[in-house]
Amino acid sequence: MQDGSLRAYPLGENGVSVGALKDYWYLNVHDNDNGQIRGICCSHDDGCLITCGGDGNIFTFDLWSEEELPKELKVTIPPPRRGLEKEKATEDIKDPDAFTIEENKQKKEHERKMKEAEEKKNKKREELSALRQDFAFLLQKNKELPKHMQLRREEFEMDRRIFEELDRQTLQRIQLVQKQLAWEHEKQFIGLQKLQTQFRDSLEFTLTVHAIQSNHQISTYRLLTVSEEYAHDKKHEDDSKWAVLKEKWTGLKEAEPAEEEIPRETIPVHRGSVAFENETERLKTPEVRKPTTRYIESRRQKIRRLVEKYDALKAKIMKRRAEWNELYKSKPRDKYENSRDSEEIKEARENIGCYRLKTATNYTLTEDEHISTEKKMMQLAILEDLIYMTKVDMNKEIVSLRDFKVSTIDEIKSLVKEVKSIQASLDASEHLPIPLIPQLHPDEVPEKIVEYNSDVLLKFKEEQEAKAELKEPLEGCPSSRAFRHVFLQTPPVEEGDPMAQAGDASAVVTGEQEAFEMEKAEPTEMELEILKREKIKNLYLQETLIKKINTLVINFDAELRLLRHKKLKMDVQMKSADLRCITCCEELLILKKLEIHEDLLEEQICALINKQEDIHSKLKRCLAQLEDRKCEIVMLEEREKALYASFEASLGENNEFADFLTNILKKEVEFVEKEVGREAGEQNENEKKDDEKPNLKTDEENCGSESIVFGDSACPEGCSEDLFLNTIQLQQQRIGIERALEEEKKVAAGLKKEYNALAIKAKEIQTSLDTANRELEAFQWEKLHKLNELDVVVPLRLHQVQCLVDGEMPRDFSQTLVFTNQSLQYLKKRIVDLRHEKIMQRESHKKAKEQHKQLLQEKKEMEMEIQGLEERCNDLMMEKFGRLVDFEAVQVHSVNIPMEQMKVKIMEKEYEHFMELKEWEERIVVLQHQLTKLTRENTSKLHQLNRFCHEKHQLETELESLATGQGREFEGTLSVDLKETARLESRLMQMTCEVAVLREEIS
């Protein structure tokens, strides 16, 4: 069952035995490798056997008994072979690459199918070749027929849609192949791009454009690629400049709203009004609000209106007061200076520069004019970048001129072709000379040196193979010679040479003449006229086209000469720029030498600045601590004053123990005790108490006469004990305050000394910083002086030299200055502008003086008017009120809002109490009705109880009479009487229970 096989043993009548298992059926139905039998079972009627294998197959077998088995199906099972154990076992196939039986069968089947397919293909190929031969024979026969009887090629097509379908299938296959090779194509393309970038793009070609009719030519500049470091630095500088401009812009944007803001004082709202609004909001809520009368609502609305009115009035007063405060704040002082003007003056002094000679000893440098190695390197890099960009622009113009020449040559070729077609219809005597087609020189297309195609690559491969076979040294490089031969040869032109084109045209004409010789006849007059017109038209077109060709050549040469003239001017500028680069490099070398000393000075200045900032921070911190100590001292002095004031208040007037208590208050006993206790801090409290007694005694001996009369440790007779204890307590507080005050003064004195020391140190640092700045300024001037000693080459023309001596050129130019025309014109214009500006400033100053005088006069008049109005207002108030009144206070406090609110609350409370009393009265009435009802019910139940009692009494009397009766007539009916007695007793018990219940209800 492991190999997918199944064995069936026939069982006889004897059942299962060893002899019965020698015969069996062997069924191999599942796969030998993967068909292990996973399950086997019989059907419900034992008629079928079902097996399930690991190969996913399920097989069903019919089970027949010997009776059901047909005779023709009965087979004698041969016995197993004997002697198999003596035979040699078959060797296993250990080769892992060997085919299995199944794989061998599949391979043979595949080979058979491929053979059949090849046979079919060969048959189809033979049929197709036969059809092609027949088609070629038909085409040959069709050509042999006369021209009018020949069939066109389109007539041989049976159905055009067949070719369209074939083309569509071919296109689909091509697209499929392109998709399959897309990744490989992209990979190879990227590799090619990398190679071109590494080797070809880094090359710089010098392009030379030649004129067509002259020897003029123009060449491009040879450029050096910009280093990546410079490109990175330039990008970083641009980003930093942009960041600085952005910060300035945001600073201006933030400053504008800050200037427009007007500081406003907060308008205080009356506390009562806020409380009242909160109360109204509370009352408006449906959960808390209580029913109020219309009168209370009207009073509340009235108070609210009053509050709003006086709040608005107070807000108006406060707003007006704030406006006056702002106006007084904006009032300039007598020695006021406009901050904007002062900042502009400061900025002008810092940045306007010095117009003295740079060689002068008193020449001063601004912060922006300080020259450093970084600035000079950046100037040099910017200059090189400008030179590079200018040359790149010129090279682009030259390349565009080369492209223009290429397009001109193409246009001339097309025009020459038209001229040749026109001359083909003219006589040779009427032909005008055709201009030569200009050709591109090899140095006009230098990039073709590195271009290649498949032919070049194949030829290079052949040469390499030949070189490998020969293995001999060759002169030069054959591959490069082959490349040069291929690239420098002129590309094949469709039109070819003019002579060849002319030969082709003549061949065409002769062919046409031979074709029409047979049908030649004499032309009519109409035909002659048409031929004459055609001839005139062709002559005109020939002349026009040749003129057009000459015009194109002339225009190109003119463009080349203009660009050449422009490049000559640029060469002068580039030479000046190169000289400027040399000067910058020399300046950079000088700056490199002086950089070490400059860095030392700058480091020294930075260290001094850091120390100065540290000292200033310490000064601020020390000053703040000193202020805090002063505040603490003031507070302690106030506490001491308050202590003495409270002591005087506690003594009262004409106190006979005043001097005694004053001496006790001013004694230093507690202080000495605390000092002793501090020195011996580890002593016990008992020792402290023992130490107090000698101290107190010494204090008593040192006291005056009153201290002798009265003891300090006990309250004297006649003196209040509370006053004495209060004095002792105040004495301890005074000593503590004096001790704390002394400590604060000591700390303040230490802080003052520290502050003075720091201030002296700050002055020393400031002096050192000023000295270092002066040294740096002197070093900057010395550095500038050394830079000015460099010789600068300035190319000048003779007409630019204006410092002539007696009409001749001076030999010594050391005392002359070199100005550019632009700067010279700017200086002349600036002189005129300064004169006009000076006149305008004088006029504006004069107008400002007149305006100032007018404003002073108006100010005096306004002050006099205000004084008169104030006197009149005071007189009117004295007449009306008899004293001066503050109308603002009257307006604000004319209504007592809290009192009105309390009145409204009182009314609300009264109304609430009234409604509550009314509810309680209604409840009392209801309870009284209930009490009356219960009393009546109780009365009826008492009457019922009384009736029950009478009935009970009657029944008892009846029972007694029955018990004592002598009549014998009742003896016979004794049992009936007993039953009646039992019934009455039960009724009596029932009534007793009811009476008890009624009593409970009544109680």
C-alpha cells in the first residue's frame, strides 16, 4: 500500500489460513511515488471496494463471489515463482539525473509529437514553395504581356484583409517581444547612459564655424567644468541670502501691526453690576427661577437699565481718560529726537563709507568693507561663475549659428534639386551655373568623433580580430584610424554630386526621348505656344532659385561676421576679467598670510564679549538681590515701628509702669540667651533655663532704679499680668526683628561690595574690548594698505586718458585715478543731486521753524482759553452747589446699585414667604378636613362599640338565667342550648377582636 498497489486474497471455506494467503490478485492502480493509499473501505452492501490515494485519485472495484463470477471471467491465478531468493537482485538506479519510467514515456511521447509536427511543417513548406513558384511564373508571364494587357499588382491580391490581419499579428508579436525585452532594454540603455556620462559628456569640444564665401571663422570658448564644491557653496550662499531676506521680511511684517496697536486700559466694570447680571442669569434658568410679580420684574428691568446706563457712562469716561493718557504719553519731550531719524543717521554713519583716499592714514572702514578670506574667495568664485556663464551664452550662440548653417545647407540642397529638375526641361545652352552646395567642415561637427553605428563597430571588431591573429606591432591604432576614416568621410547625400545629378537627369531625358521617338510628330501652333510659355516660366524660376541660394549664403556670412565682431568685444572683456581674477588671487594670497593674526584678534574679541556678557548677567543678578534685600530691610523696619506702636497703644495713658515695661521691652536678654544657645547648641533645655537666671540677674543689676524696685522675672504688684506677658512677647519679637535686620544689612553690604567689584571688572573688560577693537581696526587698515599696494592692470585707450600735461601723455601715472565712465557720471550726478537736496533741506528747515513758532503761539492761546473755561466752570459750581464738585464721581456714584439690589431681593423673599405661608394654610385646611372626617368615623365606631357592649351584657345575663333555671322542660333540649352557648361565645370573641381593632384605629 506504500507504493499505491492493492492485493486481493481469495478466501475459501476454511477461512483465513497461511495456505490460503499464497494466492492473491495484485492491482497497481495508484501512482508508485506519490500514490500511497490513504483510505480503503467497502460499500454498504459489500458490493464495491473504494480506495483513496495520496495522488488525489479514487478508484472503485466490484466485489464478486465465486457464484456470481462469470465463467468466462474466471482465471486461474498462477502460483508465485519459486527460487526468486536465489536470483541476483536488480541493481538500483542511483543516478539523480536519470529519467523515471514515467518521464521516459513522456519524453518519447514528446519526441513523437515533435516529429509529426516537423513532418507537417515540411509538407506546408513544400506547398508554400510550390505556390510561390507558380506565383512567380504568373508574374513573369504578366510582364511578358503588352503593357495595356498587363495586370496591376493590386489585382493579384485576393483579399486585402488577409494582409491587414497578417500585419496586425506581426505588430502584436513585435509589441510582445518589446514588452518581454523592455527590462533588458532599459538596463542596457541605463548602462549606455552611464558610459556616455563618464567618458563622452565630460569631453569639451571646440567648435569652429566657417563662412561660406570668405575665410572668416568663429570658434567657441574652451570651458572648464565648475567644481562641485563651488556649486554647493554657491547654492548654500543663495539659500542663506534668501533666509536672511525672509527673516527681514517677517520682522517688518511683525513690526507693522505692533506699531498700529494702541495700548488700551481695561475698562473696570462695577462689581454690583456683574453680580446683578449673574443673579438675573440665575433667575432666568427654568430650574432656579421663582415666580415673581410684575412689579418686581419692572424694578429689576429699571435697575438693569440704570446699571447699563452708568456702566456705559463710566466706560465713556474711562475711554476718554485713556485717550488723554495716550495723548500725553505721545507728547514729545523738550529734547525729543525722532527714533527713525536717529536710526537712519546711525545707519548712514555705519554704511555710507569714507570718501577719503584709501591710502590716507585717516581712512576708516565700515563693517561691510572689512575684507576676509571667505569674502575674497566668494568674490573670486562669483567672478569665475560670471565668466563661465558669459562664455556658455556665447558658445550657445555659436552652436545656434552652426545649426543655422546646417538648415541653410539643407535648404540649398532642396533648391538645387528644384533647379536641376527645371534645367532638365531646358536646353543646355540656357542653363545657368548652379552654385556649389556648401559642405560642413570636420571641425564644425567635432561631436561626430565619438559617434558610432553598427558598421563602425563591425569594422572595429574585424580589425581587432585581425590584430589578434597577426600579433604584430602596428603603427598607430587601427581602431582609431578606422573611426577617423568613418567619421571624417562625408555622409552620403541623397542627391549626390552635381555632376552625377546632372548625368542622372540627362539619362532620364534620353530615356524619355527614346520612349517617345516612335510617337514623334510635328507640334501644332497651340502646342508651340504652350511650350514657349513653359520655357519662359522655367527660365524665371531658374533665375529666382539661384538668386535665393546666393541670398541664403550672403545672409549666413553676414550673421557670422556680426557674431564674430561681438565675440571680439567679449574677448576684450574676458581678458579684463582674467586680469581681475589674477588680482583677486594675489589679494587672496595676502589675506591667507594675514588670516592667522586676524583670527587671533577676533578670538580675543569674542572671548572679551563673552566675559562682558557674563559680567553683565552677574551684575543684573546681584542688583536684583540687592533690591530684594533693601525691600526686606524696609519691611523689617516697618515691622519694628508697628511693634513699638502696638506697645504704646497697649500701655495707654498715665500708666505708672510705663518706664518699667519700656525697659523690659528694650532689654537684650533674649538675644544674649540665643547667642549662648547657638554657641552651645547641644545643651538641654534645663541647662538653658539655668543659664537664663544669671543672665536675668545681670540684666536686673544693669537696669535703672525702677528695675531695682520691681523684679524683671515677675509681674509687680498693681500691674496687669496680661500687659506684662504682652510686653515680654513683644520683647522677644523685637529682638528677632533686630537680629534679622542686622543679618539683612550684613548681606546687603556684602552684595554691595560684590556689585562694586563686578562693576570695576566690567570697566576693565570694556577697556580691553575697546583696545582690541582698535587693534583690529588698525589691522584692517594695514591689510587694506597692503592690498592697495598691488598693481592692477587696467586696459585703456588713448581717448580715455584725460590727465594730459601740456597736451602730452604724462610719463608717471602714480598720482592719477582710474574711474569707470559709469562711476564718473554717477559722481557728477551726485554733486548736482546733493546741491538740490541741500536747497530742499534748507527750505524744509525754514518751514519747520515757522510751523514751530505758529504751534507755540497756538499753545499759549489754548492754555489761556482752557484757564478761562476752568475759572468760569468753578464760578458756576460755587453759585449752584456752594462748593467744587467732581462730576465724574457724581455720574458714576449717583445710584446705590447694591441697595437697590437688596431691595429687590427683599421683595422677592417677601413674595416667596407669602406664597409659602399660603401653601401651608391650604395644607392646614386640608388636614383639618381630614381630622374632622376621622373624628366622625371614630365617633361612629365608639357608638358601635357601646352597642356591642350592651348586647354583650344582655347575652351574659341571659346565660346566667339559663344556667340557674329549674325547669325540667329544658333538660331534653340541653344539647341545643349548649350549641347556642358555643355560638354566642364565638360571636362574643369575634366582637371583642373587632373592638380591639377599633381601639387601635382610634388611638
